[in-house]
Amino acid sequence: MPWKYLCRNHQALICKWCAGSRVHKDHIQVSVEQAAQEFKVGGWESSVSKMLL
């Protein structure tokens, strides 16, 4: 199964079947695309902050 989501509670990549399972059903989940974008933006902001110090 390809990884489709990031479970924020477990900080783990999960497939669409696991996303609906008892383990992850009530957790915060985002698409891998959204998680990647947030990581890129967060990393960029962190780099800029370090340069300004």
C-alpha cells in the first residue's frame, strides 16, 4: 500500500486503510503532500530565523 497520510498523533505515515482503522480513526491526519509542504515551509522559516540571529 502506498503511504497516503501522516498520522500526527503517532508521527507515522499510514495508508488509506489504516487511516480508517481503530488505531488512527480519531487521530489528526493530513495528506503526505500537505505534510511535505508544511515541513518545507517550516524548515525554510527555521533557516531564516537562524540567519537573523
